Amino acid sequence: MAPAVPAEAIQDHYLYSMKQFDVPLFYRSPLISAIKQKRKEADKMKKPASPSGRDFTPTRLDFGPLQVYLARHFGFCYGVENAIDIAFRTVADNPGKRIFLLSEMIHNPQVNADLVAHGIRFLQDTYGKQLISFDEITGDDIVLIPAFGTTLDIEARLRQKGIPTEKYNTTCPFVEKVWNRSEVIARKEYTIIIHGKPAHEETRATFSHAAAHAPSVMVKDMTEAVRLAQYITGAKDTGSFYEEFRGQFTPGFDINKDLRRIGVVNQTTMLASDTQAIADYLKKVILGFTGNPDSFADTRDTLCYATNDNQTAVSSMLETAADLALVVGGYNSSNTSHLVELCEEKLPTYYISSAEKILSATEIRHYDFHHQKETVTAGYLPVKKPVSILVTSGASCPDAMVEAVIGKLLAYFPGSRSLEEMIRGFN
């Protein structure tokens, strides 16, 4: 059974799904556009204000010997389409000007390669390593802030150089929503616990914004949350905190007083169940230790609607009997890796960045994100007919890449219906 969807996420979904962006046609897919349009029309007959009124069942594509089940929600989200729209429009509107990106626009290799091909240069890599010195840019240049946002320090450096940040800021509004939530609880003198990957651009940006208002500390998973709880209760010597969480807390963090009132927010692309479990655990610990109901802030869910939708859609898709799952997306994409985690719990799952990773009918090159390396698996397709495959993609993956994956698979199933025939069936 798929998990319940927070009412706030539903409101976000309907609010932001209304806006249309000018995304390059080469990212679109005739098949998936037709499917999404038909599903959207069916949704209009339901009650959007109620979780039970939303249909998260996958779309079945009956190709004959190949059965593909597409997750109800996947692919480009509001924040990604907004960022891509601004980036390509900026290039078109500023011929001859030097245009830079602070780091990867989104975590998709094709999109970032396309931006480079259009003359955009990256100032930093995805981990914050400087590729081009800030000393080389001037007030005449354009600097795009990626969808993940950036730190307050970097924003200040750009403004000092006379580079406007607002016009070319593609920060996702759901990331900004987390920043705003952090500021609200900071005003009430709560320390902010951020569930996120410390090296991720978004978490670094959120940490910077949170730190401007309150003591803050990052935890990447439940293991770290449990260790942090031991400092809350005094089970561990306070002095060891500063070494154990080195680089994950704000300057001047006082372990003796800054863990008496806390609130939890997150990197928007984390696994929803993990964030909830961490929040529930820390709430239970601190309330049990202090006995004060005001020692834990009600931050509500800070995942974006797309993360909620995509994870819920995968959970629903996994109720369908299938032979394997394919998850398409960039290998450094946080939200995509969490979709892989969900699928891995139920059936063989292959994380691929493009159709080219499907080497043949017998071999597939895929990413093992647990060990951070690609590997080749033989015999990934069962010798039976029909073969049923679950397919989804991350929020930064173009629909065209998903269609290309389906097209590649069809080549290994003679007698299948064609993509063109399937498109006609949905139009």
C-alpha cells in the first residue's frame, strides 16, 4: 500500500503544476507527453484536495512480449523546468556575453553537457571545488545560481562584484521553502537539525541559510541522528561532539545549550520515510529527556511535492508484479538514488544514466550507488515472455531519455508493438 501523501504536498502539486515553462523540445518525448496528458485529464475528474482522490497506479504499456509499467509521476519537476527555462533563455537573450553557472544546474549529465555546448561555463564542480576563480569574473558577466541554491557567502561575493543575483537565480522555490521554515523556527530560538547529505549543494546552501539565524547541525542518516541524540541526553562526553561532527555544525556551536530545543528540516530530495523517522526519533528523545513539550519544533514536512509524488508513485508501482526495475537519472542525483533504494527492496533494480547503458539483450551497465561505481550485469532480462519491467526516472531526467530507454528495450523483443503505435493509442 502506498504511503499517505501530506495535504501540503498535494496543495503544492496543484499550485505549481499549473505553470508552463519553455523547455527545449529535444528534452520532450511524444510518447510520455501523450501519457502524461491523458493521466492529467483523468485526474481532473478526481478531488485534488484529498489524498484518496489521487491515482498513483502506474501506466501499463502493452508492447506484447514486453510489458512496461511507467510510474505515475517521474521526470522533470517544477524546479528543474524553471531552472532550464531561465538558463536557455539567458543564453538566447545575451549573445556575446560571458555566462557562468556556479555549479551543475541540475544533476543530469545530458542537461549540463547541453548547457556547456551553449557556451555556459561552470565556476565550481558539484562538490564545491573551484574550477574557475571568482577573480576571473567581473560585473559585466552573468552568473546563474543553480536549482539547488547557494550559500550566503557566495551570494555576497557576487554582489560585491556588481553581479545581479536575483534575475539569474534559479533556486527551486521548494528549497527556499525549507530556508523560510528554518528562519521561522530560528526566531523561536530552536536549533536547526538538517537531514541531508553534507556534500550536496542543496544541503550546503540550506546549512548556510539556517546558520544565519540559529545554531545548526547536519545529520546524513539515522545512524548520525542516534549519535546526536546521545549528546542530547548526555550519554556521550560533550567534548567528542566537535570531532565526531566536524564540518557539520555552525561556528560557535555550544553542545551544552544548543541541543535543548531543536527542530528538523531536510534536503528536499531525501527519502521521506527516512526524514520522518529521524524527526520522530529525535522528538521522542528530547521530549523524554527534557519533559518539555516546547523542546521540539513542529516543522511539518519539508520535502518538495515532486519528491513526494515520485516516491509515492514508485511505492504504488511496486505493488505490480514485475521481473525488474529500471531507474533512469544522473548518478549524483539524490532524489534518483532514493527511488533506486525503494525499488531495490522489492526486485532486481538497475540504475542507468541513459539508454546507452543497455549494452545488449544480455548485458546492462548500471550504477551501484552503494559503492559508487558502475558495474556490468549479465542476464538481466529473464528468458520468458512476456517480460514485465517497471520504469521511472529522477526529477532531473528528461522524458526523452526515458523514451529512448523503452525504445532500446523494444529492439530486443521481436514482434513488439512500435512506439508510434503506442503513441497513437494515447492520443
